[in-house]
Amino acid sequence: MGSVPFITVEGPIGVGKTSLAKAISDHFNYHLLKEIVDENPFLDKFYDNIDEWSFQTEMFFLCNRYKQLEDIETHFISQDKPVVADYHILKNLIFAERTLKNKQFDKYLNIYQILTEDMPVPNVVIYLNASLDTLLQRIAMRGRDFEKKISPLYLEQLSMDYERHMQQFESKYSNIPVLRFNGDEMDFVKNQDDLASIIDILDQTLKKGATLT
């Protein structure tokens, strides 16, 4: 585990990644890196017609996240400043694999591998998951217009994709702690005890990692 904390929070749409990342940022006084969502000009069209607009949507996300992580490496990680992000670059493959056609995905994968080969790697991953009902409720509560078009079937498939990719990640990067929390069993936004429990587990993980470096 690296000496400078670089924590990423991941999970399917609506599970609470940004809320938890912000709470961690506030508690530890870490820099908060938030993914760009609302600025994607293709996203509204994407949920209207996934096949037509998937490549443009995924490429926008990839290029913007690449730039964000490049800046994080330059201005924070390399200067020993801790960071918590509400996404992991791995999510690009999860979404692209679900939405792109074979030829499109092959092209996308080539670009992804080139851009991410020297990206900063997190030393702790927090993985949030929840049932479809919980995800749909939380998506409805935050009220983003473009998310109202998300198909429950698409969201359910995406959740299964996340689980598969996270299992692969844990197998490939066995040295990186993955902290799993179930959004059906805890609500860290409304319940401070739940948030305190997550913070405590993360704190112990960071301290344990620091003793090994």
C-alpha cells in the first residue's frame, strides 16, 4: 500500500458514491475528486438511444477522467497530498462493455489501455452495492432528469457487471484492500452511526497499510 492515501469509492448508479466520498473527504481533510457527469453533452441522448450514442458518451467520460487523474497525479499524489475519489477508472470498462458493440469496444479498449497504463493506482477501494429497489429509490430522490430514463433492466445488468468486475479486480490486485458495504443494510447519509462505522473501518485499513510501508 502506498504511503499517500488514494481512496476510490465505487458502485452502481445511485448507490451513494459521491455522498460517501464527500463525507470521507470532510472527515480526513482529503482532496475530493468528483467525476464529471452532468457536463457530458451526450448523456441525455444516450439514455434515449443507447446504441446510437454509447461510443460518444463513453469516450467523453474516458477523456475527462483521464485528464482528472493526470491532474491528481501531478498536483496531489506526487506531492504527498491524500485524495478520495467518487469513482475508479475501472468503471469505464464496466459501462463500455455493457453498451458498446464488439468493434466499438475493441477500439475503445485499445484507447483505454494506452491512456491508463501509467495512471495513479488507488491503495484502498470502497465498493458499495445495493438491491435494484434501493438504487431506484435513491436515483428518484436525487432527481436528475436524464437518470429518469434509466431502464431498471439496464441498472440491474449494470449491478451484476459491477460485481463481476470487482471480483476480477480483487483477484488481480490482491494487495489493494477492497472494503465492501451493502446499501440495503446501512444508510450512511441519514444514519451517522453507519457513517461512523465505515469511517472507522477505513481508518483502521489506512493505519494498517501505513505500518507496512
